[in-house]
Amino acid sequence: MSSRPLVQYSPTADESATVAVVRALSEAGDGDPYDGDATLRDDVDTDALDALFDADVGSADVRVTFETRGFRVAVSTAGDRLVTVYGAQSG
């Protein structure tokens, strides 16, 4: 897996973390990362992800990292909210 980010996506203030992750993955993979019955919920609790990043965490830096669809995704509140997608795993 590459340690260089494929995509760094800055969501708008009213965009949920879940929507931001799907948009970043779409950009990284050149299209909809979830086809058929697959959803982001298969790999991460999207309600918890949204709640965590919608909460007022003050000056705390919150970072959640998980794998989905062969990509490693990091969602962070350090400074501005940021979704970072790292390269697909090989093999």
C-alpha cells in the first residue's frame, strides 16, 4: 500500500463525514466505489463516523483510519476537516 495520498478531500462545512468519504473514494478510484449491494456501512459505522466529526471537539485533533474497497481512508479534524485516501492494496 502506498504511503503517499491519492486524494486529499476537504469537505464543506455542511457535508457529512460519510458523504465526504464517498466523494474522496470516487475521486481516488475514478468512479462510484460502491456498486451493487456494497456500501460504506459494510466497513465502518457511518452513524458513529458522522456523529464523531459533527461533535464539537474543541481543539482536540480527532483521526479515524479504516480500510474499505482496497483503500486506506483517514478522516481527520486536525485544523480543518480532511479526508485522505491512500493507495489500493496489492494482492
